[in-house]
Amino acid sequence: MSVTTRRWRVVIALDFPMRQPEMVDEHGDPGFPAKLVFTTRVEQQTVSINGVTIGIRPWSGEPLPVEITGSLGLNREIIELVLLVDRATTEDALTAIAPIVEQLVEGLSFDSQYASRPIMTTVSDVTQPVAIGESREFSQLTGFPLATFQQTAVLGQVEVTQAARLPQPSSHLAAHIAAARGWYVKSLSTSYIVDQFIFLWIALESLWGKSPFNTSGPLTCRHGHEIATCPTCDTPMEKPVFGLGIRSYLVGACRLSADEAKSLWKARQIMHGAMPFDSQVMRDLLSAVIMLRAAVARALKSELGLGEHDLPRIAASSLLSIDPSQMGVYGTRIITAGDLLWPESE
């Protein structure tokens, strides 16, 4: 280990489903048990991946407050991933283990069919020689910066009325407008950026589908040559001009620039799996969501008979955005025996 390299012990708390109780009655027959007992499905294990020692086990620290864990109910528990990694700084350590943590969390989630989420991360300097009671560098995050679960809280984008009014229900609201508003509201229900983008795009396509920008054009081959009619039966060969139509709608109805519309269309390719979670498009998705929300809101307000300056007003930029998973504290703390006993470095 070089002079500038230190060893970091990273502890990631995850919420995880517990083992389902056996559904038999007191006589051993199939049925509802007299008492539901949920037990852990996690056994202490240790592996080494690319020089990083990794351990998993049920949570071993002090019980975490409900403000951190949320309501776990009877069938979920807190487990911990513990990683030992050699890097110069806390930031370097988190960057180095991010791909490993993402694979582990997604693997655990798929196997259990439950989206396990990192709810807290602590990083401690345990570089040898180290003694119990020694003060060492320490940081704590409110989650873990995974691209899959990238979140945001955007401030300064929205201006709404401060006096709630009872909306007037309309039986004449067209189905595509009602659908668009529903998907727009759905986007407000999640803090995950990818989810917001997908819900907003569905709202956008609901509005575009009934607009004059939804046009058809000649079928083309892979070389760009037009196929005006079927060579066998002379039937006109047309298909919806999807990409061009959507981009034209973003410019004409939503008043974005051509470059902005192009960038949003490029971001849409995540819905085909064409963009990996660690791509630049994904890293820029927050700005795309802010822009797309403003665009959809502008078009939706027009369909609802609201003027451009009527509330709510949604700007295409934001004063500030916060990723809750990267909020935390930094300082020093005392090393305990638990910091040094497990997992053992291989």
C-alpha cells in the first residue's frame, strides 16, 4: 500500500425482505399459522472481488431510527454490506466500489424480487496501524450514489398557488388529455430521476398522439430510399414519422429549441435499453427531466385551457437541485472493535 493510499471500511445499510413464514397451521396442514414469524434470509458471507473485500450480514450496529429506515413492518429488516477498499480519499473509495455495489444491490433485488435500497452509508479510515479508541476520518451519507436509484429534489422550478381551490371536474376532458395529466401527476410521486423521465415522456406522447404533429410519411429502406407503394399490390406504404414528429411537437407546441428537442429525443433512447446507467446521457438526465417537465406542463396547460402565465408555472431551469443520497456529514470518530474484526481482508 502506497504512502498516499488508505484503507476504507464502507458500511452500506440496505432494507431487505425477510424469509416468508411457512404457511401451515398448528397441525402441520396447509393453512394460516397461529403466529406469523419472519426470520432473516441473510447469512454472514465474505468474498473478494477485484481486490475489494466484501461481506454481507444482518445489521450489527445500533438499531437505526425510523427516520432513516422508514417503516419496515414485520417482513423487512436492515442488512449491511461491508467493503474494504484501498484508495487515497473517501470520494475515490466510493467511486471505486460503485460498480460493485450496483451489481450487488441489483443482484440481491432481482433474486428477492424486492427493490432493496441503500438507506445509509458510513465510510471510516481503518488504515493500519490502527487502535481501538483512535480518532479517524469518517463520513456518513443518507444513501449511496447509485445511477439506478439516482434521486433529486429540485428547488426553484415551480411556482404554484398558495391557496388551494377545489378543481371543477370536467366530463368533457378528452381521454388523451386526462391520460397526459395522470402520467404527469405520476411523475410527481417519485423522487427517482429515471422514473420521472419515463412518466413525463408517456404524458408527452399522449398529447403528441392527438396533435397535428403526429403525421405519417413514406416508408424508407435502410439506405434512405423511399418505398412509396407495395411492389406486389401497389398499396401506399406509409408509417408514422415518430422521431421527427415528436421533435417537431417539442419545438412547435412546447416551444423548445431544436437542439433541446434533439437532446430530449436522444435521452428517450434509455427506454430501449440503448443507454447504460453509467452513460453521459444518464448523468445528464436531471437537466433533461427539468426541461421535459416544463415542456409537458406548457403543452398540458394549453390543452386544459390555462394561459401561459396562469399558475402553476414551471420553469425550464432550476435554482438548485439536491440528490438526497449524497447528503451527509464529514468529520472524525472513535474506532471501535467492530470496525476491525469483520470482514477480514483476504
